[in-house]
Amino acid sequence: MSLKNLPKENNVYETERLIIQRISVDDSKFIFDLYNRPKFIQYIGNRGINTVADAEKYIKNRFLPQFDKSGFGNYLVVTKDKGEKIGAVGIFEREGLDVVDIGFSLLEEFEGKGYAYEAALQVKSIGMDLFGLKKISAITTKDNYSSQKLIEKLGLQFRNYVTLPDDNEELMYYETE
């Protein structure tokens, strides 16, 4: 599917099995749940979202301003068949990285079904085809092997190790050609 003819204001995209839509404050309960899952905290980090109100503030302060500035950001991933919220995937402007970063997270019960790849491939296409991004990067922890495989399947290659500001963990850095 070509995205070039879609208006940039369109914040809802579809794949074969998924609806990918801009995250809104209506998704606060879901973000609270997702961001407090043990695997999210282990591999992505504790974002200090301790209440649904914290999740709403996080969406308002972190996600919505990037959409306003860039037109892209963090998207909710919903199954077409049952309308279940299963995860999030986005392109982020991250302090310490010169190239925008693609990131993804799913509820554990939806892992291993190809949803993360399907959603991330669509969002990569949104960034590159619709918004004209020349490069996309990805970061992951050294022990997150499933993310490493997915990042490589998306066509990104390992470049080096990076440490983000205000963090002490060395991360694997990938980038498109």
C-alpha cells in the first residue's frame, strides 16, 4: 500500500489485521497498564506512570506535543477483528539521538503473532513515505533478543552502542541505510 497520497493529518492507518491510530488521552488506562508491565519496565524502562492520571499527563506532555510538532509520534495498535488495544508503536524524537527512533511494545499475551512487525513496518512506512524521513533508528537493550530480531527484520542494521542522556545503560543502536 502506498501512503504517499494520504493527507498527513490522517492519524488512522490500517494493515491486514490492525488499526494503527494516534494515541489520545482516551488511551490513558491502556498506557498505564502497558507501561507498568514487567517486560516494559525491564526492556524499555520505568516511566514513572503510577496512576491513570500520570498516564494522561504523560500523553499530554510527551506524545501530543510531538504530533503537533512533527505530525507523527506514538500510535495505539488495535486488532481489527476484536477491537482490542494490544500495544503501541511510534517514531520518537529522542534526546541523545540525531535520527528519529522507532519503538514498539505489546502486551505479552499478543507477542509472537507478528503484530509488532506488522505495526512497526506500517509506522516505518508512515515515517519514510508520508513524512519523508530519510533515516530511522532504533535502540534496544543488549538482552532484548526479540526486539533485536524485529529491528533487523525491519531493515535496520546495528551500528554501535549508545548511552542516552540521564541514563547509564549502554544500548544497541540500529539505523536504516
